[in-house]
Amino acid sequence: MNKLVKNIIKMGLYIHSIVKLRNKAEPQFPDSPKRILLVKTHAIGDTIMITPSIKALRNKYPNAHIGLLTGLSSMRIIQGNTDIDELLAFDETALFAPKPIEIIKLIHRVRMKKFDMAFIFQYSSLIHLLVKAFGIPFRIGFDKDGSGFSLTRSVPWDITDKRWTGDVFLDIASLAGAEITDKRLRINISGDDIKFADAFLKSNSVTDKNILVGIFPGGGKNTRDTVYQKRWGVEKYAAIIDMLSANYDAKIIAFGSSDEEKLISRLIKLSHAEIINACGKTNLKQLAALIKKCSLLIANDSAPLHIAIAMDTPTVSLFGPSRAKTIIEENEKHIAIQSAYPCSPCYCNSVFPGCENPECMEAISIDAVIFAVEKQLGKLCLIKG
């Protein structure tokens, strides 16, 4: 039997197994699951956006033990969430490398927990099969073009859906009959995180009387994807900073990870204003505590933007490849500037066609950002006045 015939037989058996799975009678939701696993393996911003779903599911199942499986990169931002009983963190790079030994260890580790129900906030068939390997009998997740074949119940994932992603995630909780009463994003910061922020700002001569504006010119990278095309030009950020310093006597604090130190160094060189450099000097919770102290955060589509929203800090955010309406719920506290470039947005639900020159971000003018920033600071002055 030649290789082609073998592959055809394998494909036939695969399709048959899918049809067999789909033809099964739809199972009923467990009345009182004792142990529930929530799954969001990576992406800090998305992990923050599932917190309303976590709250809804906790309200639906108040007596259940709820665990969350998430990657090491997202672990710290979700720590302290009182709706979660157990945090199962793992090296999520094992999913993309891949690292089969690490995957086997993870399967063994989670199987020992004996969860009886899982909510999977991803549409990847690989993740769905992984959760099935955990031995969890009832699994709810997203189906995108047939990716949910191994789930016991699924919600369609439509790449043309223009709703806020937090609402899309809530579809999973709604399928279980959870009542959606609170859509706030949640990050629990500790007293130590607040003390760190206070000490850091004091050491940089920042008081409560100052207008403190946070700047995040980086982003565009998570465990799986690298989309630096999300970044607005650092020289344009420098122009905004100079305006803020000259017109508002604002204190400026620049945020970034240790990987973005060169970017922040360039920003500092380009600007004529004094900039407090917090790049690489915080963990995620300390970053959240500092952002909470800011009067305003100006950022690209990134994790710090989601953190600011969770911390109730006003924002001005810039979008080119990604669609602003799916990332944030725009309201009086949050102004999103979507590029008017013809091909924007193109980065929809993790599908990025790729381009060498992010002309969509370049098309966002300094004047447009200044207008939005002045609008936000005008509200702040009215409140303080």
C-alpha cells in the first residue's frame, strides 16, 4: 500500500471520527459540577478580558472549586482573583515549540485534579484536544470552522464579529446559563504593589498634585505572535510628550518590558522633556499599581491598555492592524483612535496577513492624538477644578 493511499485512509478515518462525534446527542449541562477548569493559555490582554466571564461563572456555580489553566506570562496578572480557587500555571511555549515531554507532564498534572467540567476561552482545536486529554468529561469552548469537533458543547467563533472580545468570551458563560450582570475587568493588586508604586513615584518627585501621564509605545508581542506593526512611531510619542510637558506641566512615566529598553531609551533621547523611566522595573501587578496612579495612559493595542481599563485609568489608544471596537469598550473614559487607512483593520482574531511597513499606524496624525489627549485632560481639569 503506497503512502498516498495510507494518507487517504487516515483522512477518511479522521473525518469519520469527526462526523461520529458531531452526531452524538447533545449532552446536558451538569447540574452541580464540583470541579471546574477554565482555560486561557496565553495573551495577557485576553486573560484580563475573561475576568467578567470568571465572575459570571463564579456566581453561577458558587460552591464549585474553580481552577484556571494559564501560561506563566499571564499568571501574575490573574493572581489574587478571588473568584478563582486554584491557579495552574505552565510554560505555554510548550504549545508552540512544541515540547512533547512538557505537554505530557501537563496532561498528567491536570488529570490528577479530576475536573468534571471545562470552559475553554479559545477556538484552537489543539487546545480543545489537550483539554480532552485531561480527562474532563464536559468541555465548552469556541468552534471556528470546525475546530470545536472534540467539544461537548460549543459557541460559534465568527471572525467577522465586531463586538468587544469580552462580550464574545461571555457567550461561553451565557451558554452555561450564567447571568451577566457585571462586565468590569478585574485585576487585584496588593498592598505591597501599592506601596511599591507610592515609593517609586516619590523617588521621582511625583505627588498627588501632579498630572501624571503614562506612555506605552511598545507592545505587539505575546508568546505566539509578534506584530510590531501595532506600534505608533516613537518619534510621534516624543512629540506628544513634549506637548504635555510644555502645555500641562505634566509628569511623564514611560512603561515597557525589559525587552523594550532600547525603544524607551530612544524615546527619552527624542523627547525634550524629563521622562521617568519605569521600563523593566516592575512586574505586572506593580505596573498595574503605577498605571492606577496615572491621570491618563497613552498606548498602542497592548496589555498595559487592558490593565489601565481594569484600573479605571482614562486612556487614549491607537489602532492600526487591530480593530479598536473588539479590544476596548469605548466610553467617556477611553478614547480609541482607529486608523482611517484603507486596509485597516486587518489583524482580526489572530489572523495577520503581514506587512513590512505599518502605513496604517503612520497614518494616525500627531494632531489627532493631541486632540484626544487634550479632551481627556480637559475632563480631568474639570473634575479637579
